[in-house]
Amino acid sequence: MSIIQEIKDSWGWVGIEPLATVAENDFGNLMVEDVYGKFWRLSPEDLYCEIVANDRAELELLSEDQNFLKDWYMQALVEQAKESLGAIPEGHKYCLVIPGALGGAYETSNIKTTPLIELVRFSGDLAKQIKDFPEGAKIQLRAVE
């Protein structure tokens, strides 16, 4: 399955109609252009996919914003992950085992690697399941086979 189809299947519920990915970081964050020329940030660790720029000009401005760039590149965390886990295998990304949105720590003990497709699928499915929970709600994850 293509990454565009996976975004559509797993995150389409937020209203995104993906056309192309235009950027990605080592933690699987994706910058996605939609069919209307808007740009969305998909953040697996924070369980969101939202519009960050309404057009290419706004995206260019965003690419100059130092706060955005620091958050996007996650440099310190990437360096820790590389030191602990080594280089990312092709088609994989680093990920937080317990997403930050659920209280997962941004530290090496909570970082693994996973295929990008699975990361997009898991984060979209989980985000959809908890989207209506109030801030601070307790969540219990259960593994099923």
C-alpha cells in the first residue's frame, strides 16, 4: 500500500484528502499536500493531523520559523535515538512506543523503530479512537491478538 493511501485510510476522518507527501522527519512526521493545495502536518507521536499552511507561500514562511523547525527536526531526540538504536532501516522511522499524547516520555527508553506505513496506520487509528476523550482522561491500552 502507498503512503498516500494509508494516510487517506487512517487519517481521512480528519478531513484530509492527501495528494503527496512533501517532507518527512526521522520520527515519521509528514508534511502532506492535499488536493486543495493546503499543507497538513501528520504527527504520529502527538496523534494529530492538521492544516499548518493554506498554500505554498504560507508553507515557505513556516519553513523559516525557527520554533517550527526545532519541533520538526527533533534533533536532540533523533541524536539520542541514533545513539541508542542505530540508523533507521529503510522504510522505517523512530517512534515513541507510548505516544507523547498519551503521556509517553520523549526519551530513549520509549523509542523503537517501526515501518512508516504501520506508524501512520497505528497513530491514525488510535487518534480516531480517543478523539472525543476529554483532556486528561485515563486511557488503558489492551493488546489483542
